[in-house]
Amino acid sequence: MSNNTNKYEIKGYTPLQYAEMFIDRYTKKMPAPEMSIFQIGRLGGFTYPQAIVLRGIQEVYKIDGKAEYNKYITDWLESTTDEAGVPYHQEKGWVSMDSLDFRQPGGLLFDLYKETKNEKYLNGLDFLFGDMKNFKKTSHGAFWHSLDGVHDDQTWLDGLFMAGPVCVKYAVLRDDKELLDIAMDQPVIMWENMRDEATGLLRHAWDESKKAKWADKETGLSSFVWDRAIGWYAAGITEMYEAAPKDHKNIPKFREIIKELFTNVIKYQTKEGRWYQLIDKADDPRNWVDNSGSLLILYAMAKAVKTGALDESFVENVMRGYTDVIVNSTVITDDDFNILDICQGTCVGANVEYYYYRHKIINDWHGTGGFLLMCAEIEAMLKKLNN
């Protein structure tokens, strides 16, 4: 690869600069505490949509060191946690210990604790992950997606991103080999039980009890390969690969899965560079190119190249997708940075119409967080390849 990275500048800006442009405009309009407020159609509090954006900001901060970015993250945490570092939570529902989605924001605390050694952050980590060994699992050993009484026996690909990387990091921090093994088994269990034979990818969800209305009565699997679910899984397994000890017994299997996953996913990449909402149904006129999944896939692919889990032949796919996002799916002015075609919050659908007719929301957190993660990871990938 050439030492000249200018060819990866689009309209004169690098991936890092695009991320900074978004953050500067976004944070000016959205003070950190306001991100935690419940609104109609928006989940507030200490939960994953906001935390993905903040994770993206954190990854940018790790590159450029802008103190105001780190302060934005800590301001949000001040509004969502108590003096001891424990997140405000409910007894039941998405903003409770019953949900994997509630655990994901804890990922912000690892870097903050490493940088500050503030015991409040360690206390928050212990609260969120100290009991994860006992989180309810299917007979195959996969985490239930939620303990709310609605999702019994269900495993969603979403859950790997929500709980996999944070459990690996916490297990390493606390030298908890049992939790590390449980966490490292999650993507393997999914890979071995949720595969779609036609595409070589993964179905969105699996109900081991086969009771959900979307579950196949023989396999328990949902019927569709959804791009954001693939993005959740891809981001989850690549983050876990990066964080785990390289002598763990599952590392060779991770490398095998990552290679096969991305070899199959690029077969469905559009010529412009992104992916359809239902990945394998590009010919259906109701289908549409979705940024929420595409951004996560590109983020994960760049990370896999950076960490050596994929070879450099995948750089072309990463940069083609990144270019498509910037050129065809962003609108930037002096005051705004809008990312288009982001699928709204989505559960598991029983028919294609459910996925096709999800709302496309400008700057939905499901996409803006992925955008920042993608930009930061591509910047990091290019830097490593050019050294």
C-alpha cells in the first residue's frame, strides 16, 4: 500500500476529519445530558443507542485527543449514573439488568477507568458485569436476549455486540477465566446454529423453544438475513477478537469465522459499496440500501484488516463502501451533518414487509454511532497499513 493516503481523502477530508465534523455539529446541538432524556419514539437513559454514538466519539478521542470529546462522554455518564458509578435503572424492561442492551453502555467505562483509575468507573463495571456468568442462557449456552418474559429462550445477533465485547474486556480486567470462556463461546454458538445455508451468513434471531411467531417450527430460526444484525455480529466478533488474549482456545475459530463471514458478506455488497436492508434480496423493489447495517459492517471489516484477522485484499471493499457513504449518503453544511437512510430501531420480523417498511431516519443513533466507529477504524487501519 502506498504511503500516500491522499487518495483516501474525499472532497479534501480524511475519515477522521469527517468524524470530527459530525461530532462538532452534533454536540453543539445536543448537550450530553439531553441524550439521556426519554422522548416519544426514543429510548432514553443508560442504554445502547446513545452509547454507540458515545463509543464512536470515544474512539475518535483516542486518535485526536480532543478533551472536549472526552468531557462530553463523562457529562453523559454524570446524567445517567449515581455518585457511586451505578447506572440508573428500572426493575424491568430495556433499561434494566434484565436486558443485554442495558449492559452495552458499560463499554465506555473501560477506557475511562484505564485513563483515570477512578474507582467509580470500576464500581460501575462490577455492577454491570459482575453477574454476567449467571445471566440466563439457552441449553446451547447462548445468552437470552432479555429476561423480560417476552424473549425467553431467544438469541439475537444484536446481543453479541451488546454483551460480547464488554464481557471479554471485563473478564480480562478481573482475570475471570470462566466469564471469558462463556463470552468467547457466544459467537461460535451463533455461527454453528444460526447459519443461513443459501448465503453462508446468519439469520437475525433464534428461538430455541420455537414459540416465537417468527420462529421456524423445526429450526427455531427467523427467516431473514438483516444487514444490521450482520453488522452487530461482525462488530461484536471483531471487537472480541481484538480484546481477547491471543492464546485463548477460541481464537483460531474466531479467525476462521471472521474470514468466512466477510468472504460471504462482500458477495452481497452493492457495486457502489453498501448493503441492502435484507442483504440477499437486492432484486426486490421494496428493498433499500440501509446505512445502519452497512456502517457497522464496514467498521468491523476495517477492524478485522487492522488486527490481521483479514488480509489487505478487503481494503478495497472497505474503501468502496466508505466512499459510497460519504458521497451518496451524507449532506454537510456549515451547521449540519446529516447521515441519510438509517433504519430505525428494529426487533425481529416475521415477514419481509416488516423490514422493508421500517422508517428511514436521518441521524438516527443506530447509524450515527456506526458512522463514527467506521471513520475512526478506517483512520486507524490506514495508519497501520501505511507504517
